[in-house]
Amino acid sequence: MTTTTAEGIERHYVTTQGRQVHYRVCGQGPAVVLLHDSPRSSRLHSPAMKMLASRFRVFALDTPGYGNSDPLTATEPTILDFAEALGETLAALGLERAPLYATHTGAKIALALAARGGKMPLLVLDGLSIPDAPAPETFISAYMRPFQPDASGAYLAAEWVHVRDMLRWFPWFSHEAKSRIAMDSPSAEWLEDYGIDLFSAGPHYSCAYAAAMRWSPWEDLLAVKVPTLVAAKSDDVLYAYLDKVPTDHNPSLSVERLGSDRGEWLDWLAERLTQAATAAAPASPPTQHEAQRGYVDLPQGQLHWRRGGSQQGRTALILSAPTTLEALDWACELGAERPTLVPDLPGFGDSDPLPEPCADAVADCLALLIERLGCGPVDVVAIDLAAPIGARLAARHPALINALTINGAPPLGAAAAATMRAATSPQIAFDAHAGSHLHRAWHMLRDSQVQWPWYDLSQQAARKTGVLPDPMAMLAALTGILKQRQHFGQAADAALGACEAASWAEVSVPALVCLGDDPAQREAPEIAALMPQARTLQLPSDRAQAAALLLAAMGAHLAVAS
């Protein structure tokens, strides 16, 4: 299990109405709940959570469609839809009677819930828009222009301009002096987190945002019965709306005007929450036996995973590095006949990095994943750079492995692997001005699909599939890199440190080594010869045909081996 400290933030999912809601939690004491604005996620509250952890058990939720939470099914959800979803989530977590803090979009969602039977002892709304009339649809359409990933990556530049301008003008598309926001530019760390949240939401980024623009909170302010404190910092674009809070018409309402100092704001928030937070915190997160995504707690942090595919047969644990792009693609193909399990390897996406990464350490993490989910023994499918990790998992934990399939692998030998190691996962510096980090990561991902290794521009490196990933798959892989910009290559780097022949020779389980015309398969015959129970399988370039042959061969080989 993870080591619980006052400031250690854990992440979990809870399922409500068939949707998975992602949240962060930390600290000890009475429970409090934090809601974010749009297009942010609970990531926004991480600094505040750490500061509040010594006094509270702090829960920060991802609104549906944001962060890692599933979106609502409605095409154009309203604030009432989001409020209903919030109520379901709080009930599932046992948090209906916890004080609730919400900002901007989250404030309208929380207020709508509170006005319709909410049970929280205190509602703190930090920044609440109270316009005379909802924004016209022409304004909403311009402000919420679609987030549309495309095959060329052109959207990256457009979205980074969007991020920058959101912090300079209100509305962001009005580049006039009168529209300039009276605030200093935020820190590079804040800007990077904002970009991560925007790309995490992707095409869903405008759902709650637009719903908030269409929703007037006036009737809710008049109807709410729970104690409701409406506040704003002096540099908030919504500060002026404090004058419109109808405190003279509803005794449940109060107003507080705050300065711009964040430290003072945090002290104020802690004091207000302390006055209302008296209920005991829930003991543990709900058990999610059939969840499609989740975390396992490891000594060094958490490992994130995804399940899918058929409900019958042995689980196929599918590994790729440095991202899950190839693994998820193969999971779609193999999932017609097998349950599939795809982890974010340590240091990528939502999996915490290892303090001392090596292939054996990554393999041991995967062994714990299999044991905790109770899905073993599994068939391991290790792709390209992840192949040595699959081999180390099979060698160190053979009782958990039915068979190992290798489809592409790094070169044998320390010298060749060291050359690849130096170039495979470059350091990508965050660029607060031009957003060049987005383009570097995106092109590395795209190049990895058309040449092996991704940085080799020679004709011999060309891959023969002729298929590029769907733009949404590319967006997911890119977002995984952005979340772990400094660590995303950890597993690939660890794998490239375990390419010696002796490591392959330790694999004693049945193995299939795929042959083909892909440059990543060049050394497949030599690798197969090193493993005592290995045989080779010729695969075509077409992914669907290859998957069908692989599924048949895996079953036949195991039958013979057993």
C-alpha cells in the first residue's frame, strides 16, 4: 500500500450510474470537498490540498468530462445535469454532509445541488458569475470554439494560443485594451498544469463551461437553505458580482471580499471549513471490482491501469513504452476474444515514477498489479521497447505468467542499446511562450509510428503498416507525456538497460516471438533462440490480420506446451 502522510495525495475512481468519477484525496481529519473551475481538474487543488491536509481529509473531484472523469452522456448537458451527477458522486463516497468549496463553474454546479436538497453544512462559492442575463449563444459559440484534434497536429498551435489568450483577455478572443485582464501572468508551473487539464478534457472541455454560461444562479441563490458563503479575490474577473449577491433576500447567504494574496486566501478557507467540518471522514475508497480504470497502490506510489475486451478467457497484459499508444491499439484488436489489461508504466501518464528505475523494478510493479487485481496467470504481450520488461516479468514471476509474446524488441547487446537509450526519450523543456513542448512530443509520437526507432530517418527504418493513429489516440498519448514530461521515458530507458542475451535466457515460460518486415523485428530470430520454450510466428503488416493469427497461435502454443 502507499505510505500515507499528511501531504501525500492519492488518486482513485468511484463509479456512479455507470460512469467513473476520478478524484484526489489526502490528509487526516474531518472530510471537506473541493470542486474546480473549467477546463481544470482536481489537479488545480493539489497545492491547497497539501496545505489543508494537516487539518482535514480533503477530497477534490474531477467534474464529468474533465481530468480523468467520464463525460456525461447528454449531448449538451446543463448545470442541473452536472449537479445531479455531483450529488450521486458525493453519495457514493459518503460525503453528502461534508463542507464543500467550489470555484467558478464548480460554484454554479454546487449551488444548483445545494438549492435542490443539498445536505452540506457549509457551501463556499469562490467566484460566482451572476449576469443580468445568460450569455448569448453567439458569444458562447465564439468563447467555446471546438477543441478538434486533427491528423496534422495543427490544433496544437491553436490550442496553445487559446491557453495564452485566456490569461490575457476576457473574453479571450477580444484583443482590445478594455478587455485586458488586470492580473500578472501566472507562473510557468501553473500554466503547464492548465495546459495539461485543457488537453485532458480535449473535446469535452466546453461541456460544463458552456453550461455555466447558459445558467443563471439567481433563483438558486434565492432558494438555497444551507449556509452559503459567496466570496472572490480582488483579482478575480468575477469579483464585481459580489455586489449582486441577494443577502437581503436570503439569510442563508453571506459575502466576503478577499485580497489577492494566495496565502491569506488559504488561511481564510481553512478557517471557514474548520467552522463546519465536524463529520468523520470515510474510512477508505469504494471497492471497484468491475471498473475499467483504476490504481494499485505500490510502495513508491500508484500504478494506473485500464481494462477492457471480452469477459471470457485469460487476461492479456499488453505493454508498450514509453507510451500506451501501441498497447491500446493492440488491446482493441485482441479484446474481441480476450480480457485486456493495459497499465501506464511507471513515469508515464497517471502512474507515479520509480525512485530508482530499472527493468526488474518495473517488472515487480507489474507483478503486484496482477496479484492485486487477481487476474493471473496472464498472457503478456510486450511490444517494441517494452519487450525487455515483459521478459523480466516472465523471468522473475513465472507463476503469474502463462506465456510471453514479443512483438518487436530493442537490439541485443549493451552497446547498441546504449546508443538507442541516449536518443529514445529526450528531455522536453516546457515552453511557456511558443508551446514548442507540445510539438516536440507530438512529432516524436507520430514518427514512432512510421519509423523505428522514431529518430532514425533512414529508409531502413521505415515501418510498413502505412497506418497512423487516430487523432484522439494521439491526443491521449500526448497528454500522458505532458502529465509526466520529466519522467515519461523512464520505463523505456529501464528496458534499454536490460537487453543482454543473459536476460532473455532466463525466460522459462512458453514464448512466441513475432517475425515480420517491421524494423523492430530485426533481431527476433536471435531473441527466440535465447529462450528455451520459444517459437516464432510470422505476422503480416495488417494489424487486424496479425491479431487474429496471434490469438490463434497463443492458444495453440499453450496447448502444446501444457
